[in-house]
Amino acid sequence: MADQPLAALSVAQSCSAGRAFSLHSALLSMLRRVGWLRLDFQSSAASMRPQYNPAMFELKRQKRAPGIACLVLWPILAQGPVDTRQLTLGFHMVVSCDSSLASAPMHLGGGPKQYCLERSAIIDQTDVASAAFAKNVKDDRPVITLPLPDAAGERLREITATKIGLQIGALLNGRLVSVASIMGPTRTPSIHGLTQQEGTAIIQAFRRGAVARTPPPSLPSGNTHSPQPDSQGVYRVGNGVSAPVLIRKANPEYMERARADNIEGTVVLEAVIRPDGTPDVTRILRSLAPDLDAKAMECVRGWRFRPAFRDQEPVAVRTTLEISFRLERGE
């Protein structure tokens, strides 16, 4: 996509007769430091054309008289297509769209499948040292590898070591361009599925320094109703909080008096399932008989659960439990 040329704005007066507007070296150094100007002059006696970053300025050298050089700061107007947007790149874990960390759904390459990513990137373009085509890749499309400095590479290795089997998505200028499974720990991220032209553009952007110097913003949230715990730190099941799963259960003991009186039915209890899978009965929602209620609570305390999860972390949830008392035939 060709970008539009910048509008004309006067940022410095041109040289007038007998006077010159000179750009002090300190100002030139400042422009280089903040990224507005990158000097990479072409060999020309009449003009100096530096490569540039966001401000898109061109530095020209004009001769008005022997021995007088005039440096004028001009905005670039229309000298062919100019990439006014710097490259941004982010690698995000793919998560369930029900997660409170999930972004709004995205499509990969216009396909029907939707992906939700963690809104914060684990690696972005500020971590990347360079870009290159991978060698010896048996694929119709190229693979771009992105070597990282030691600290960023070690951070990625630690993350991927704990995420084997999960998926990771790559965003290029905010667009989902690749989704791949994590097969093992790695220090070097890569992007699959790009065209040769897209891959070349990424490599050239890193070579020219035409990449954003600040991390891209977090992705917009796709979950407008993020679950919140109550004052005791307990969640309700749903909206990204999974239900606990009963993994060990015992039947309640029937009291002789209740058996003699032919009392049967169901006791309903409210309980908090803790992150370690143990239940904590908080109250009786439906009573059957005092003796059977007590036996129901005693029985539940021996049950064990696989805990509820929110964003892959176990959490306490409030739920209801039913304990049935049924007389066998012939009793």
C-alpha cells in the first residue's frame, strides 16, 4: 500500500541573499538521537539526502555563493511513495476467547477461523536484533527468523518451555499473519506463511531501522464483562471461570431414625471449592432433616475436586452441591 505524501509545512526559512540559515551540529545530533533523522548520505555534491524516521525530513545543501553553504530543513513533499508508518511486530499467546486476558477475535489471512490472543505481547519489535530468511526450509513460503539479544532470548526460552503444545500468534502492524504451535523451548521467534515480498519488506525494515522504537499498545479487550471475585476473593462459575470437577465422592451415611421414618430426599448445600480442590460448606440451602443435614455436610467434607480455573490459574469458586438420601427397595 503506497502512503500519501506529507502535506507541505514551512519549518525553516530558506536562505536569503547575503544570509544563511545554518543548522548547528548540536541540533543535528539531537534530531539523530530522538530518531527524527538518520544520516545516510548519498554521494552527491549538490545535495545530501539522509534516510529518515517518523518526522520524514530531508536535509538539503544549497550553495548560494563561494564559501557559503546553506543548510535548510525541509519537509518531504512528493518524492515517490514514502512509508510513513514504522513497522510494529508482536508475538502473543493464543488463549480462549472467554479469558479475561483475551483480545477481540481475529482472523488469519481472511480465513473463517477466529483466534483470540493475550492482549500483551511476550516479544515485540523492540526486542528483535535483526531479521533474515530461514535456511533449509522445506516449504513453498519463506520463514522469517528474528534473532533476539541474550536477555530477550532467555525470556522467550523460559516462557516457551512452560507453554509447549500451546499456540502463539504473530502480529505485523496489528494484523494477524501467523499462528504456530510451540513444539519446544526456543530463543528465536519466527514468522511462517508470509510471501517473499512481505518477508523482504520486514528484513529491509530492520536493516534500515524503520521499526517503531516503542512497544505496540495492548490489544483491545474482547471480553467486556471480566469476572470479578467477591469481597472474600471467591468467583462464580462462568464468563471465563471454569467449573470445578468432582474427582472423589463418598455416599452419605443414613441415620437409623431417618430410615425408620422413611425420610428420603436431597440436601442442597452452598460450598466454596478452594484452589486446592477441597470444599468448604458455607450454608444449607435446602434442608431435609437435622440429622441428615449434618451427615450431608460431613460427607461433602471428604469430597475432592479438580479446582476451577481462570486464565489457567486455580481459583476459589462458590457453587451448590446436592447430596441425595434414597431408601433401597425392601427397607
